[in-house]
Amino acid sequence: MNSLILLTSSRIVLPVAILFSVYVLLRGHNEPGGGFIGGLIAAAGIAVHSLPRGRNALVRLLRVSPKALIGSGLMLALLSGLPGLLLAEPFLQHQWAFPGGLPLSTTLVFDVGVYLCVIGAVLTFLAYYLEA
Amino acid sequence: MDLALVVFIAFASAPLAAWLGGRSSPVMACVPLVLAICFLGFAPLVAEGQAVTAARDWIPSLGITAAFRLDGLSLVFALLITGVGTAVFLYASLYLKAYPRLPRFYAALTLFMAAMLGAVLADDLLLLVVFWELTSLTSFLLIGFSPEKAASRRAAQQGLLVTVGGGLAMLAGVIILGQIAGSYSISGLIARKAEIAGHPLASTIICLLAAGAFAKSAQAPLHPWLANAMVAPTPVSAFLHSATMVKLGVYLLARLSPVFEGHQSWVLLLTGFGGLTMLVGAVLALRETDLKRVLAYSTIISLGTLVLMIGIPGDLSAMAVVTFLVVHALYKACLFLVAGIVDHETGTRDSAALGGLRHAMPLTALVAFAGSLSMAGLPPFIGFAAKELVYETGLAASTSWLVVAVALVANAVMVVIACIVSWRCFAGPPRPTPRKPHDPGVAMLAGPLVLASLGLVFGLAPWLVSDTLILPAAAAVAGHPIDYNLALWHGFTPMLLLSLLTLGLGVAAFGSWTRIRTQLSGVEQIALWGPDRVYDRAMEGLQSVARWQTQAIQSGSLRSYTGYTVAVAALAGFATLISQGGFAWPSFAGIWQPELVIAVLLVAATLAVLRARNFVAGIAAAGLVGFAVALLFLFQGAPDLAFTQFSVEALSIVILLAIVGRLPFRDSDYRRRGEKLRDGTIALGAGVMATLVMLSVLAQPFDARLSDFFRAESVPQAHGRNLVNVIIVDFRALDTLGEIAVLGLAGIAAAAVIAGLRRATTGGTR
């Protein structure tokens, strides 16, 4: 998998994929997109980048273990449900605020959790698959 | 203060304890200390006979509430948990200083404490079960503190399997009880005790609940796990396996005692197994020299005594249970901590090799003697009052001679154990030890010192603890307020005579301890046929069944797994279609549209998969099928679905190609003609079945209720126009939470499989 074509092209694919995945994640609530798709795109980008370079490159790129991404994603999703509980509403009842017309919500926290979890799951698998 | 909040704070303080514990800071003892002060604040209210309650809706549709209730019994337990917890946290900060993985240890220890609090405060039986199992889980983590040791792993697993197995039996009992009573509220059950005790299923319930309690409280023959759990670090043994967790079974029995008191099955089970446990513990304790195991067996004796006392009906037994419980927690936690100090400072805890430590560690010797005197039941320690109460209850029971005889043996052995822990180790001429001993730091001595002094203070001034704690707790066990004057001196009574007899027997037995020990440890039947061996046999049996069924079902060929799965799915589909008669043709009106081109592409791509000469071509062609399906979604107005499909296809092609590039796949098809025919039939069958099902589905009129709801409510309720994403993250967020958890687990599991495969192929060590 250490072809020159892949090595060169993946250098461009990675930033584009990450940028696009964040864009897809953020627009997801109103336009096609969301954490799941965004996560898949980011994972594909990172996978293309680390396939020719090996596991160490993947770990260096992420700076954390991919397993930690799964954990933090799940944690974010869980945390996003707590404000509902505190306001005596059901768990995961999302809360919204519109400071100056900017819509902010726990929904986004949840979606970021999904995003991280998807990336983490794919890369955990990939990291073990790639040779050290 | 709200009880639910207290339990929540206990759980929420786990990260704080992990952080402080990671740096071995004694400040973390503040976590249990604050909680203890909090519970002390409730004491005046509870002493007046009132109960503090708090309730939250949990699963209202099933009538399950997160209800908490603090009465006398709960308060005694809560104070023991947080009080002993404070001593143990402080002690551990010095004792475990050099150990690895400390943050995890303290997190588990704090979670255990929180779960214990939840269990003794719960007023809903199902809530109690949840916390109960949480204590089993955290105990598993704490026993397995050194997972690199095989004995540690085995002990952790044994403890988990025995206590969780008992917990499952208890859950069954709880559910039956709830069905009969129509509610899981404990205070509600006690209010309707006559109805429940008279029910024909009462004996079944008692057996199931007792099974759970006996497993947790290490009653014979389920006791070996407790002795084996001594591989855990000493703070864990002192906290979980003597003072608190093993008492949870006793707590459950005491809590439900007002309901079942005097029921024939209840009395027989509890007195029978309690008495048996006392004798078994007494015999096994005399075989050991390891200080911690000796103390563990003395804990088993005490747990047996408590169960026996609960089985005996009457106010006196309630009083005896609570007094003995408090006394035992005080001296046993103290002695365990002393055993830990001895181990830590001398490098051994083999009592046969120790002696004369009083010169090197005078303060520790003082504490050890104070704890041992309370354990041996000598005045002026509170242990004396507890022992007298046990004898008084025994003398008043129906088969008094038997109860008193068993108690006499057990208490005499307690005297022997007290002598082993104190006299044997600290008196006499000094013996050489692996390390040069000296008194430990303040953090390690403070806890046992306070616990031992409390035993003395409460003995000299029993009213300090009697009116505020013991009487309200005994009232909860008896089911009505009781009046008793807890005192050391009751005059010249039969109990005093029995006490003297106990002391004489115990001292005499200690005199010939070495002879008794060598004779008892020579009995090989205990190792060959004892319950610990039975457990091993059962585990071996389980593994051989697993091995047999794996060999019978798992061929290891991915192709045959796929074949079986697809074939069964196809057959099930056909069977349903035929037996239910659900097949129908849809109308094909309006089918001639430009999208039909995609259908042609799909068919062409499928044919390409069939014609592919190698894996790479096959994967690319299969990817084409996926992309064509995505296009179809796009044209049918499902851009999100198409988007996802595109991403998934791209990712899976990348990963699959990477795998094919590395693994030694055979490039050519090696199947014989008959096998190809078989695989083709299965594939065709599944395809036809799926087609028929899809056609039947299309023939049904479209039910638009759900999509109408989401279309109408998406923007007002969830502020989002993308229905699919709104459903994923908002309307059905809980489902998504479950899905991403599964996804994460699947990723980790796949990684583990690959790591295992790599080890197997490269021949690395396992």
C-alpha cells in the first residue's frame, strides 16, 4: 500500500476530507449531513492518509489513541442528555438557547459525540490492522 | 439534605478521588468524611424514630421509583460505610503509595462506597438490586487489583460469579415479591407483612432472597470466595470484605426481617445456614496462619452469627444483630488494618513466623491488643456487651442448647483468633522478619487507632451509641420500637458464666494452637472435596461444554458462516410468506421513469460481481452496486440516505482493498462444481425471497402517520429541517446513543480479533 500515488494524493485528501466532514457535521441539522456521515468522511480521509504510512503515522496524526475517541464521543453524547435531567425533563431532552439569534443546543454536543464515536470505531479497527 | 443528592454526590466524587488518589494524597479521605458528617447530621432526627425519605420517578410505567429512605438501620450502615471508609482511604494513601494504577483503584473504591450507600438507602427493592450488583462489580475490580497474578484473577472471577449468581436468584425473589405485593417499596412491603408472609409463595421468595444474601455474606457452602478475596490489597479487605460489602446480605435479611419474622422457612434457613457457617468458619480459621485469611474466616464466623441471630424471632435478637454488627465492623476493620501494617512493615503476614513485635512497633501493638480484646469479648470493650447479647438471645431461643453450643464454639475460636493476631504477633521474644519493622506513619495508624478507641469508649459509655444508633436500628429490624438497656454489667447471669467458659476454652485452645492447626491442616478432604474445589470443577465443566459446542458449531470458515446465515434468513422469509399468506403484487403504474436507467446499471454491476475474476475486481464491482443504490436513494428524495451510502461504500472499498492487499487471499476460485451450485442456490433463494418481500411491502398502502408527525414537529420541537438528522439526534437520541455504543464496541472487538490473529500468525507470546 505504499504507492507513490497514494502517498502524494492522500496529503491533499486528508485536509479536504476533514474540512468537508466538519462542514457536513455542522450543517446536518437543516441540510443533508450530520455526525454520522461527517464521521465516516473524516474516517475515510484519515484512513487514506494512514494506509500508506502505517500505524505510527496514524497515532502521531491523532495524538490520542483511537479508542479514546470512542470513549470521549460516548461521554459527550451522554453528557448532552444531562441538562434535560437537571431541568426535570427526560434524559436526552435537548435544550436550546438563542443568544443573539445564534442557535446553540445540546443537540450539537450529541452530534459531535456521534461524529467522534464513528471516527474512533473505524480507526480503532484500522490502527490494529495497520502494522506498527 | 436530599438523600438522592447525597448518593449522587458520592458517585460524582469518583473522579476527584481518582485524581487525589493518583497522587496518594491523604486529602481524599475528606470524600467519605464529608459524607459521614452529612449522615451524622441526620442522626438526631432518626433517633426520634423518624425516617428521612426522598423519591424520584425512575420507570413510572413499571411502578419503579428511585426512592431512598433513611431509618435507624440504614443510618447505622451509612455511618459504618462512610466512617470505615474514611479510615480506609486515609490508610490506603500511605499503604498503596508505591503501587501502579492508583487512579483506577480509587475510582473503583469510591464507586463501591457510593453503591453501598445507594444499596442501604434504597427504599425500592429493584433499586436495591441495582446497587447490590454494582457493589459486586466494583468488588470484582478491587479484588482484581493486580490482574497480572493468576490467583488475583481467579479470586476476582469467583467473587463476581458467586455474588452475581446469588444476586440473580435474589432478583427473581424480588420480582415475585413485587408481583404479590403490587409494589417494590420496602416500607410498603413491611406495612403489608401479614398478607405476604401468609402467601403460598412466601417460602419460594424466602429461599430466593436468602440465596442472594447468603452468596453476598459468604454463608457456607458459598464461603470460599471471601477467603480467596484476601489477595486484594489490605484496605480493600478491611473495607469491602469485612466491614461493609459482605454485610449487605445481612442488611437485606435484617431489612426484610419484619416481613418474614417467625415464618418457618425463614427460621429454618437462617438458623440452619447461620449455625453451619459459624462452625465451618471456626474449623477453617484454626487451619490458617496467614493473618488475613485467619481474619477472613473470623469474618465468616461473625456473618454466620449475624444470620443466625436474624433467624431467631424476637426483640432481643434484633438488638443482638445490630450491636454485634456495629461491634464487629469496628474491631474487624481495625484488625485488618493492623494485619496490613504488620505485612507492610515486616514483609510477612504469616503469624507462625511473627513474634515480639511490641518492641519494634509499640503503638501498633497497643491498637492490636485493643481490637483483639473487643473481638475476644472482654470487658470493658463493647465486644463484651455484644457477646453477652448473643448468648442471651441464644438462651431465649426455642432450641437454646444447640444455639448456645454453636455460639460457644464460635466465640471460643474468636478468642483464639484474637490471641493469634495480638499475643502471637506482638508478645514473646522477637523473631527475625524479612524487613526491619517500625511503627507506620500517622495516616496508617490513625484509622485503626480511632476504630479501636471507639470500641473502648462505647464499652465504657454504651449510652453514647445505644439511644442514637443501636435502638433505632434494632427497631427497624424488629419492625416496632424496642426498649433495651445496653450495658456492660448485668449482674451474675448465665451469660456471664458462658463468657467465662468461652474465655477459658479459647485460651486453652490457643495454648495448643500449633497442635490443633497441624492436625486440622492435615485433613486433605477439605482441599479435595470442599466447595472451593467444587467451584473449580464447575468452571472446568463450563469450559469443556464451551469447547465442545465451539467445535460442533464453529467451523472457522467465513464462507460457511455466510452460507448458513443467508440460507436461514431465506428459509425464514419463505416460511413466513407461505404460512402467513402475505404475498401480493403491487401496481406497476408509473414505473416508466428516467431512473430506470439506474436499475439497469444495478443489474449490470451485479453481473460484474458474478463475473469478477479476482477479489479486487469483485470488491470494485460490489462497490458499484452500492453506489447505484445510493443514486437511487438520491433520485427518490432521500439525499441523507444517499450521502451515508456513498460514504459507507467509499470507506468500505478503501478498507477492503487494504485488507486484500495484505492478507493471503487466494486469488482464484477453488470451489468445486457442486459447491458452486450449492452457493448459487442459496444466493438465488435469498434474492428471490427479498424480492417477494419487497413486492409485498410495496403492495401495502403507505402508512404516513409517523412521517407526517416528524414533518410537522421537526422545526417547532427540534429546530431542524433535516428530518433524518433530527430523528437521529433528537427524537430517537436514546436509540442513537445505543447504536454508537455498539459501534464503538464493535470497533474495539474487531481490533481485538485482529490483534489476536496477528499474535497467532506471528507466533508471539499470548
